[in-house]
Amino acid sequence: MIVRCDKPSTAAWLLSRLLLAGVCCAALTSTVSAADVVRIGSKNFTEQEILGELVAQLIERHTDLRVERKFGLGGTGVCHAALVTGELDIYVEYTGTALLNVLKTDPLSDRDEVFRIVAKAYREQFDLQWLPPMGFNNTYAITVRAGHADEHGWQTIGDLADVAGQLSAGFTAEFMERPDGYPGLRRAYGFDFGQTADLDPGLMYQALADGQVDVICAFATDGRIAAYKLKVLHDDRSFFPPYDAAPVIRHALLHDHPEIRHVLAVLAGTIDDRTMRRLNHTVDELKSTPAKVARDWIESRGAGSPHRTSGRADVTIDGTVSIWAMVAARRAELWQKVFEHFGLTALAMVIAILIGVPTGILIHRHRAAAPLVLSATEIMQTIPSLAMLAFLFAVYGILGATPAVTALVLYALLPIVVNTFTGLKELSPEIIEAADGVGMSGGQRLWMVELPLALPIIVAGIRTSTVWTVGIATLSTYIGAGGLGDFISRGLARNDPRLTLLGAVPAAVMAVILSLAIRLVERHLRQA
Amino acid sequence: MIRLTEISKTFDEGHSYAVRDLSLEVRDGETLVLLGSSGCGKTTTLKMVNGLVEPTSGTVCVDGRNVTEHDVLSLRRAIGYVFQGIGLFPHMTIDQNVAIVPRLLGWPPGRRTVRAQEMLSLVELDPATYGRRCPRDLSGGEQQRVGVARALAADPAYLLMDEPFGALDAITRNALQQELLRIKRELGKTIVFVTHDIFEALTLADRIAVMHQGRLEQVGTKREILAEPATGFVKDLFSKPKAQLELLAAQ
């Protein structure tokens, strides 16, 4: 390992510029938390995004508040915790979900009673306000292929009891764990399905229609039930509680801006099951966007002329256009996501370098600690990314860049620490002795000799980390940190491969470009 | 003056000794050559002079003060050291390598550059040609000239040289030996020079200290050692090439 004697300064300059650019990106795209900003969340499926858009656009049209969208969050747990900690101000929740998953009480079947209980408990326990329900009941619906049901004469969930052992079920991850999901269903009906697979909510309808699974936990308001010729089985034991959708809002916000209650009143009791199914269908099958569908609904209600339009780029009608047309139409949004993604990656890398390189130096100096530290960073690496994100969200109690960047840093550490350690360890003992012999102190030896000589190996570690980080950063979307993962998760949620590609391809390109750029720095540092 | 008093060094807690009960004085202005075969402890002895190796027992005094009382970094910067493996820093230019000790001593950059150029001229390398090159672009002989220039850059009173010419071909080695003699005449440094090469010892030394298995066998001028070998080992060491040695010693 030899370094060109006349190059390190320019190479270090290049690398520092690259990272500086990244930090600037991160700073520019980081969210501003001003007092007059309302943060609206949604879970990661189409209906949630449409409802989120409805709330967001109504507030944008009729108030002077600025709206920040944190859509596509990874499940009820994330949304609720974010609302309680004030990271979110509003999101639309379902009464049954609140009753069983948040309040963890016993199931009830009376819609009004459930709403009363939930609203009271939220006010008292969390200082959160439920606004009136919108009208539709998005219950879980145990759903099979219509042809399959006809063949066997299935009408109710109970009809499956005898054959369940031969059926394979595709359930969402959340359904697999919820008390009002599969665990409760098994207890209530007393049977197990032969096989179960965790499926993304956006993919399970297609999986059922294609015969890859036999049963899914559809959402009653999903347009794809009709579109894919599926049949909802009747809940003959009244196992599922009602799931009335209603905006849940932080009391403090409502107190400061009472007009929000008035603005959102237009949603009360105005969206029935059929309407919601149609809106979902328009996005999922007709390839419109949640923003467009929400705007059309608001305008069809004559709910006031817009005195301010959405500042968001996502008002494009995707329709069935080609992916190229989609790229053209979403160019601005695409760039924004690219910058967000680069920002997350670069910020994480800067922090990982600032932690990883000194750690590598320390364990080189104190060799006894090396095995322990290296094992710890290796273990970190084996934690599944989503579990890590969920855990860090729980630790920080906030959404967005902070937990996301933390996760990325933890994953990025290993190659940097290992390469710093190895790079220093493998320096020629003669050079080290020469450094001591001319009278360098420990610090001088490190800065003037050891680090410059180990730099190519350290930079190689940084390159490996960077490529990983670009990839893992696509998961940040699940805790609302933005980036190209937004497209990927929306694409999955809407079963729209074009959207998925819109996120995946730029992410891959970014990984390749960064890898090549850092490789140039490396080559610059190394002698041929 | 450098004085070693009954120094011993063990690297394995007393099972074996690299250096044992060695006492030796290096007088100001002389070139003392530590002569012996590999593993006889001569390099370890040299490293104890500037604190790269700490003696297990005994004392090392430089300028009348125990080395342990010196600030070890200042001591090292005040003693030039030429390394066996040359030990130039591969990521620094020749100028930067030569000026490293002045840099550590906090000289301003302009003065460092001037000094580096003087030193390169002293070892007969053209500063304009060599100053901005990388060590790897130089031949072994050129690299070791730079090594000598680096050791001399801060104008130290003492120069420690650890088999500096061992890896060079005979012609280059001879040229560098002559260079060293010239430099010594010009600058009058006190030099401790480690070698296993009898001819090199006789060429360079004012006095020779013969070491064997960690112990000092004999110390004396070339004539004393050749005429009156103190031990069988010293006698054997010089007996084989005796005819040539007498010729050289007569010079």
C-alpha cells in the first residue's frame, strides 16, 4: 500500500467537497419546524394517502397554515407515537384500530359505542381529539377469489373452517400481529390456515388474483376487490370491530387554530363505503394520484374555491402513461427526492466517518478493545433494517431524518472502522519506527504519517459504506424521512411498477456514481 | 558525549538478553562503529541512545544527563538517525522528508525549504531535480543520501546510523562511505555507526566497539584492535581478511 507523495492533499480536498455538498443537500431538504406548520401523516397504503391529501388540501385551501406531509409511515405504531410526541399534528385513524391496537381493550361491535370510547380515551390519555367519522367503515375483509368461492359455495368466514388447512393466506405484516388480525381471527373461528405469508398491502390483491395465495385480509374499501373479481366473506361471528375513519388531531393545535375543526367539518359523514372504494380504485387501477383524487373530490363537493394551491409536485395524473412520460411529469419531484436521498446518505456518511475513523484509530492504539468493538459493529450490521428503523423511532420518539440517519450511520460504521483499523495495522513497521525516530509525538505520527498512508484503505471502506447507505436509505421512507424510497413504497402500495422504478433506478444510479467518484479519489491516492 | 553504563536489555523478561552489562563511551567528534554479526545487540544498543528502546537496567547519558531526564521527543529531534530500511516517508516529497525534523521543531516553512535544499546539496543531490520527487522515484543510493540529509537537517550534534548502507551495492556503498567521511570532516559530528561489515568499520571508524551475543568484546582504535585483539572472538573476526586489513590499516 503506497500513497503518492504529492497527491493526498488534492484527494482529501475532493472528498471533503463531495461530503460538504451532501451536507448542504441535507440542510436544504431538512424539514423546518416553524410554529405555523401543520404536519400531516399517513400510513403506507393508498387510502391513507388519499385521506391525508384530503386533510392537507382542505387546510391549505382554507387557512394560512403551511402543511407538511409525512405520508407512507410504517404502520399504526409509528403514526400514533408520532402524534403523541408532537412529531405529527394530524392523521386519519380507524376506530377499531385505535380500540384494539392503541388502547388495547376488548373488541366491541357497536360503531357509535366504539367511537365514544375511543374519543374519550384519546382525549384523556393522549390529549388528542377525534373529529367526526367520515362515514365509511374500512373493516378488514377476509377475501377469496370469487370463482374459488363459487366452486366451494363459500359465503362466510366460518365456511372455510373445514378446508383452511389446505389454504394459503397472504396477510399484511400488521394483520399478522394485531389482536384484531390473524391471532384474534384464529381464536374467534378456531382454525388455522395451512400457510401464511407476510405481504405488502399493495401486493396482496394481485397475489390473490394470480392464485399465489387463496385468502387475503383485504380492506373493505379497496377498489381492487371488485376489479380483480374477489369475494369478501361475511364475518359471521362479528369478530372484526367497526373501523370508522376519522381525523385525529393534537388538542394543542386545535386550541391554537380552532378554524381547523371547521375546515375539516366537510369530511364528516360525507364519504361512504362506495365513495371510498371509488377513490381508492381511481388511484390503484386508473393510476391517478392521491393528490389529484383528493383535489377532484374537494372540488366536486364545491368545498370552496382554492385560494392557495398545493405546493406539492405530486398533483400529476399518472394515468397509464409510459414511464418516460411519468419521469417528465414528475421531474421536479424526482429531483427533490434525489436531493433528499443524497442528503440523507451524505449526512449519514459524514457522521459515520467522524465516528468510524476515530474508533478505528482507538482500537488500533488499544488493541485489546479491537475484538469487542469489531464484533459490536458486526452485530449492528446483522440487525434487519426495518427493525432498526422501528427501534430507533421508538428510542427517539420522532419521525424523519434523525432516526433514519442514525440507522444509516450504524450500518455504515463497520467498513469504516474495519478499514481504518486494518489500514493502520498493516503499515510498515519501518515507517512507524522512522516516525518515532525523528521525534514525532503520537499525535504527529498519526496525522503526518499513519493516516495519510492508511487513507486509500480507509477511503475504500468509505466507498463500501456509501454504496450500502444509498441502498438502505430507501427504507427511510417508512419513518417519514423522505428520499427515493418514497417512490418505491408508493409504487408498492399502489402496485405501480413505474413508481417503484422511479425510486429504484435513481437510487441505483446514485450508488454507482458515488462509488465511481470515490473510486477516483482512491485511485488518485494510490500509486499504480 | 554519550555514555552507556552497564546497560542490559531483555525482551523476554530475563530469559535471554539482547544486550548485557554493556558500558561504552562515545567521545565528542569521534566516529564510533558498533561492529558485530546480526543479532549481537548492536542495533538495540543504538536504539537505547535516543530512547527508541528503553534499557532494562543501566543508564544512558547524553551530554551528561540521563536519557530518562530528557524529554524524549526533544532528545530524538536533537539526534540525527539514519535507518536501516532507509525509512523515508513515501507520501512526502524529498524536500518534505528532509525538512521533517525542522518542521517538528516549528521552523517557519521558508527556512525549512532553504535548509532542505542545503542538505540535499550537501549529500550531492541537485535540490532542483530531486526536491519535489517522491522517494520511490529514487534509486536506493539516492534514497539513503536523502536519509542522511534528513538526519542532518536540524544540525544535530549526534548522528546515529543503523547499517545505513547495508542494502546497497558495493560501488554505491563505497561512494556513500566516502561522502560520509567528507561530511564528517566538514561538519564534525559525533557519529555512532552500526555495521556488520569489517571493511566498512575500518573505513569509517575512529574507534571500533566489537559486540558478540549482547556483550562488548573490545573497544579501541583500529590499530589497537588489529594489533591486540582482547578476545578469541575479536581475533577470529579479523584474522581471515588479515592481509587486506593490514593494508587498509596502514593507510
